[in-house]
Amino acid sequence: ELKAVYPKVTPAKKRRLQGDQDKWGPKYLYIIKKDRSLHDKVIKCIKAEQKHRKETGSEEYWALMTTYVNNKRWDQYLDDINDFCEENKFSRDI
């Protein structure tokens, strides 16, 4: 599912982003094995980043998938996802 959500190339098709799954796949599986719910959060973070990059015109600057996984780049969007979930939870409670 991660591979299906993450962009394959930059919009100008200058760089292939996903690269070789043999390089990033095992590390990603190792990371999410500790916390299965993290995978769902990562998918949401990628979608949030896609939206952010589209709004700011920075779609050409996606990290390569190996860099994304090795540096846990989704962490920078986790707070946004958590805030969004809290806001929606709050609004449903009203």
C-alpha cells in the first residue's frame, strides 16, 4: 500500500522516487513491525504531504523513497495528522 500511495516520479518526471523496493522495503517493514498502527499513520502523512506540496508548488522536491524511510520523513507530518484527528473527534462529540 505504501508503494501505491507514494509518488512514483516527480511531476516533471525528472526523478524516479520509489527506486528499488529491496533497499527500502525491509527497513520499512522493520519499523512498522513494532507498531502496526504506524503504517496507517504513515499513509495519512503521505497524503497530507501530497496536499501540502500541491498547495505550495513544491511537488518537485519529494525525497527518494529510501531517504523517506531511512529518515522517517513522515514524522514531520504526524503532528498535523494528530491535530486533524483531534479536531474531527471533537467536532463529532458536539
